[in-house]
Amino acid sequence: MRENRAEKQWNLFVIGLALSVHLTGFGKELTLSERRVKQLNYPPISEETFSSESWSGPRPTQLDPLISQDWGLTSIGFFDAFTPLVQPMKAGVSSCSKDVVVAVVDTGIDYTHPELRENLWVNAGESGPWTPPVATNEVICRDKSCNGVDDDGNGFIDDVIGWDFVNDVPLPFDTHGHGSHISGIIAASAANGVGLSGVCPRVRIMALKYYDSSGAGFNNLQNTVKAFHYANKMGAKIINYSGGGSEAAAAERMALEDSRSKGILVVAAAGNDGRSNDLLPYYPASYPLDNIISVASINRQDQLLPSSNFGKIVQVAAPGLSILSTLPGSRYGMMSGTSQATAFVTGAAALLASQFAQIKDFDYRSVKTWLTQGTRPMPEASSKSLVAYGILSVPGALKQSKSWTAQKTAPSIALEVIKKKNRIR
Ligand SMILES: [Ca+2]
Ligand SMILES: [Ca+2]
């Protein structure tokens, strides 16, 4: 996802250009960011997004019709912990909490997707009614999310669900697909009658767009660092980063050290070069920071994908081949790689984060310990050199977290119902 680190000079020029446009402005009718969002052809965001309770009213629980096609959920033992139709779950397991904020630093998110729009982080300081300081009859936006004012003073105007660092606009719409796919694996809505389910529905995705394949010349690394700082500042507990490169960068490492000082867990892809990260590091996964957990990818048979990086510096492996998840335009599709594996681990980390009595008790060291100690072994004889621990196991991690009473009651019945109803047409 992040190949063009060497283009710094060009990137600085482009960023300089963008900055001068920013300072010049375009006029008064629309705010600059509104105009740029319009130019980018991003869809508007639903007002319901800002009213946190609007999605959570009573509604019938309905089967997620594609859930049985998501082999990754079976692989990680999802159905041992959840009863898909009722969420939650088994005795002693707390359901995924909306207090857990997961920053997805990626290509953005389709914030209109029916599976994702209910699970967006909403910046409280940039949402809610707003009255202009000078009375006016003009038709202007009277919500903090679109008033052109940096209401929370964090340096970003109208950053209500995250930020697009590629285009420097508030709405991080995903024109690529990758970020929506990752977000769906983590938190796609469960039991809503469409699509599938994320590992941890109801947690809040903070969408931070650092990468855009059409945005050639923009510095992915520089945008990554900005996105990490945003996540650090704005209350993320977990950061999902499914990109990287072979060059270490002091600014990136410092941003992740800051994440560490704020108690944030960083889940990072091991990379898709089919090599050992012990011999040739891959960053940010390989920074020697204890708040990073690095993830390799496996197939249905628990074998490491030939494309997956590996090594003792990689902690765990998770499903990464032909993974079904959400795509922009209310669609679904398959993607492969350590990116997808990373998202499964992030979802599991979010579930573990939800087990704390209060989110302020969240402790990345504990979560990392539960994830690694709760793994199941890889089948290969040489598995010891593939990853340091083993394959992600949600029941194993929950058991480690002590709130899990290893009950094995009836998950197979729920699964059978789903299988019968979900025949592919
Ligand atoms: Ca702001
Ligand atoms: Ca605002």
C-alpha cells in the first residue's frame, strides 16, 4: 500500500502547492473544504451519523446473508464466542463496545455503506447544532460538522468522522476500496439483514485516509505520520495499519512512540513480499515497540500464504486469502493479503478492549498478551520460524482475558441455521 517513499521532493512541492491553494481560498459561499469535497465528487454524509442514538433504536435482528461465506470468521473461532443472530454472545463475554475507537489508517471508508455507516466514530467536538456568531438569513450549514469552523480547535476544520490527509478535506471517502474492506472485517454491522458481520460490530471506526492510488505524488509516509498523530490526539485505543515499507522513518517511529505513551495498541501488517522480516525489516510492523503487534496471513488450511512476510518479529498469523468484506458503493468483494489478516487481529483486539469494565482501563500490554498467549499453533513443522506465537484465536484470547468461561454450548446450532438459509443463489 505504500510504495512511493522516495518521492519526498515532489511531494513537498505538491503539499506546498496544496497549502498555497488552501491559504488563497475560493470565496465565501461554500467553505474551502466543502468546495473541495464537491470537486472530489465525494458523497454527502448522512445526518443520522451525527446523532449517535439514531442507529441504535430497536430493530428486528435479521440474518447476515453472506456471513457463512466469510471463512475467516470460522478460522478465528468467532462463532465460538458470538451467537451471530443475537450478539452477544457467550456467558461472560461483553459485547463490542461503542466506546472503543479504532483508527483505520488506510484509503478512507465508504461512510454511506449500510454495513459501515452505523459504526463510525463521531467527533463530539465537531458535531451538534451551531449558531452563526452574526445573525444571517443566508442558507448556511448550522451544524458544527459543516460550518467551516474548527470547533474543537484541533487544527482540522469539520473533522467529524476523521480526515482525508491525501486531499486535505474532512470527509475521508474511499475511492480505492481497501479501507472499506478493512473496516468491514473489523466492524461491519451484525444481524442487520444485509451482508456479513465484522469481528467486532459496534466499535467506532475513525477513518483516516493516507493513501490514494490516483493521488500520485502525494507522500504516503508523510500522510501516515499525520494520521497517526491525529489518532493519538483524538482518542483512538487501537490503530489498524495495513501498509508499510522497507525503510524506517524517524518521524513515523516517533509518532508510534507517542501512540505508546498514550496507551494505544498498533496492529500492523507484516507485508506481502514473501520474505522474512527478521532478515529485512518491514515498517512500521518491525519497529521494536511493545505496543505494536505484527500480523502474517494464512489460508483456510492454516498455512502461511506464500506472499506473506514472516519471522520471529511477527507475532501472529490470521486469515488473509480471498476474504469477503465490504466495498464502496454498498458492495462486497474479496481481497487477500496481510492487510486483511491485520484487520482480523484488530477486530479481536477491539473485542478484548470491550472486556474492560471501562474503556479508560484499556491496557495495550494486556490485550497484546491475551492475543499472543491465546493463539493456536500453526501446522507446519517449521512453524516456529514463521511467527513468534501462532494463529489468532478469539476464544483463546478471551480465555486469556479471564472473562471467558470456556463454554461450548450450541454455537454449532446457530451455524447450521445460517448455512441452510444462506445457499448461494
Ligand atoms: Ca476540528
Ligand atoms: Ca466545524
